Amino acid sequence: MDSSLWHASWIAKCMSVADSPLQRHLATAVVVKLALLAVLWFVFVRDAHVAVDTEQTAAHVSGVPPGPGAKP
């Protein structure tokens, strides 16, 4: 089978999404879920910042055990 023929048939199948009510419903559900996920990220996660201590990170990566006053 010629690869260009396969590609053309694949595109034709994708372009006919509006023909099937089930495909249209599923596509709508996916778009709505992605939009809701974007809104949730924008509201709750966008401004979240994590403080990074370079010394503690270096000790963790190098495998050196923390000192006596270090937090677990």
C-alpha cells in the first residue's frame, strides 16, 4: 500500500468527525475537559512558587547526609 494513499485516507477519516454524533460528542468532551484543566491550572497553580535552597539541594544530590541541625 502506498504511504501517500494511506495518509490521504487517514486525513479523510479525520475530516469526517462531524458525520458521527459519537465522535462529535467525544471531541466536545475532550475540548471541554482541556479547557477546564487550563482554567484550574490558571487559578490554582500559575502563581505557586517553590523556594529552593541550593545548599540543601546540593547535599541531597551528592548523597552527603544532613548535618545535626538540618530539617528532615
